[in-house]
Amino acid sequence: MLTSLIPPASMCLNAGASGCDAVLKKSSRLLALIEGVTVAIIFGSTLVLAKIALAYMGPLTLLALRYLLASLLLLPFVVRRRALTHWSRRLWLRFLLIGLSFYVIGNGAVLVGLKYIPATTGSLLLSFVPLLVLFAGLLWLKEVPTRLQMVGVLIGLVGSALFFSPGLKAGEPLGIGIIVIGLAGNASFGLFGREVAREGQTEHVDTLALTAIPLAFGAAIFLPLAYLVEGFPHFPVFAWSFVLVLTVINTICVYLLYNHALKVLAAFEVSMIINLAPLVTALLSWLFLAEQLSIVQIFGMFAILGGVALVQGGKSS
């Protein structure tokens, strides 16, 4: 299907060298846009699949198995490049911090909190990560937000008031509090990831290693933790299908598509497309989990996503 997006040679010959470059650029951009939308759909399905899987296994067990399988599939490709022995201790420490902050605290808190709140609410809360990064930059990096970004924050707050205006059910405040902890872990990934990216230029660290190594650390932490807290897993054989889909599609494939799209599209463009994920979650939750939103909550959701878009779109001074 996607090969049809590649222009035939006759088009390039007829258009000339400059025309061929324009055609190739246009087709590669279209392919990247399709990849970005696919990433948003996959991201949007993650919490729905996880919510269904939590009916058969604990959140720590689900994450432990997911991280273990993903790291086992990715690590052989990293080892083949023979760069492991040349990395500094400082870089290994950064990998460990990413695994602890993002995969253990960030994603771990999100899945634990998901036991108490709807999948749509969890996905929408994750869209607040750029707002946390904005305030963190103001406090620690002295990055002053622009007026456009502050307008985005206000719109996001109004949207939050609308979304949660129907009130919270029993247990939902606890779930939201747990996920807020996870948001901090997700926000810290950007900080550690940027440090690794800078150091990786001299130590030959690519995006594959940046994904596989922290995943392996996350699995190493979660495996004993899941056993101590939730015991040895006992779940139906068909429940493995959720683990496999979350591993192969929602972890490995989405990473490949995301990074390939970033080669063509700007990071801002990819972020805007991924902001569609909560809408996908809301639709899938309505179809498979019987979760429903009121008209006021739908308006609130669009306001939050619009506010986040303004925060991401405005450059801080």
C-alpha cells in the first residue's frame, strides 16, 4: 500500500531533476504524515488495551512482561553494533535513570492509576506532560514562557474544569493522584533523553540503544517487584495476546514509525499529530469499554488539546 506513494521513474524523468526532488519530497512527507497518524492511533489504543489486560493480570506484571519481551527483541540488534563496551559509566547511569523515571515511575504509575479511572481520562492526563515541562523550564532553566504559551495554559485549565465538571466517582481521585506522579516521570524523560542525545554523539548512541537499554533496566526492576507485590502470574493463555500486541505494536513498531516520521517532519508537527491520541482513546473506550463522555466533557477535551498545542507551538524566550 505505502509503496504506491513512491513516484515512478517516468515522473522524475518528465519533471527533470528539480521536479523529481519536489515529487520525492512531497511523497516522503505524505508517507511521514501517514506514519504520524498511525503512531497517534497506536498511542491512543495503548491504555484501552492495557485496561482490558488489567482484568486478567496486575499492572506490574503486565509492564514487567512487556518490557522483558521488548528488550529481548531489541537488545540483540544493539549488541551486534559492539558499542556497549565503549560507553562511559556516566552514560550507563543516564540509561538507568531513564529506565527508572520513565519506564518504572512514569509508565508504572499510569498503569496502576488506570485501575481506578477510565482510559480516556488517563490518556487525557498524559497530554499535560508539555505543560509540566513548561513549568519545569521556568523554575529550573529560567525559560520564560511566551504570551501564546500562557494563553495555552489558561485554555488548558478551563478545559480541565469542563472535563471534570461532572464530578469524580469513588476511587478516581486516588487514580488521578497516582497518574500525576507518572506525569512527573514522563516529563523527566525529556531531560535525561536530551543529555544522552548530547553525550551519545561522541559515544555512538543511536535511538535504538536509547530505547532498548532503558527498557532492559525497566524490566530488571519490574520483574522482582511484580513477583513480590503481585506474586507469580496466573492468567489465561489468551491474555498473552494483549502482552504481545502491547510489546510488538505499541512499543517496538510505534518507536520505529515515530523515529522514521521525525526524519521528515518537524518535532512540532509530530507532536501535534500525536495530540490526536486522547481522541482515539475516547473512541476506542466507547466501543470496547462502554465509557461515555458528556457534551461538556468533549468540549473540555478539545480545549485541553488546543491549549497543549499552543504551549508546544509557542517558543519560550
